[in-house]
Amino acid sequence: LGMAAAGGAAGLGYGAVSMANQIMQQQSIKAQFQGLYGTEAAGQAGFNQYMQFANLRGIRGMQNAQDYLSFMYAGSSKIGTEGTNKIFQSFTELAKVRGTSGERYTRALTALGQMLS
């Protein structure tokens, strides 16, 4: 029983660390949305809009949030957040239709972001 209890305690410890990392990542992402949109309220609205779109289109919202933010920061200084977001949504729609996902999607989004910056 001692070894099983120790293993269970270790598993709980790893789970707590993983949960803490997820919380820190989510806080970091929300802070980046706030920086992008200028205020806490606007950042929260932008985050909610992104997550709603991600859920609607079946993309992994939190896993792809950093790619989205990088793209948004690249394009927003020249065409604004609304225009950049429309390009992101159109690109994502096209990628879904064409079956592009994973690493290929990320690389294509990065390339498009570089063209916008």
C-alpha cells in the first residue's frame, strides 16, 4: 500500500503542476489579448470572440491561441485588429475546407503573418 500511495501522491503532484502551468498559460494569453486590444475589457471581448470562433470551427482554441496572437500582432499595426481578424477567419475557413491542419496550418499562418508585417 505504501508504494501505491506514494505513486498516487506523485501523480497528484504532477497533476497539480500541470494545472498550474495551464492556468499560467491562460493568464499569459489573456494578458496578450489585453495588450493587443488595449484594455482589459476589450482584450476579454477579443479573447471571447476568438474562442467562440475556434469552438465553432473545431480548432483547438487554447492550443492555437499563441499562433493567433502572433498573427494578430503581425497584421494589426498595418490593417488593424478587425481587418487582421477577418483575414485569420477567412484563412482558417480555407484551411478547414482544404484539410490543412497541425504543423502545415501553423506554418502557413506564420508565413501569412510575415507577409502582413
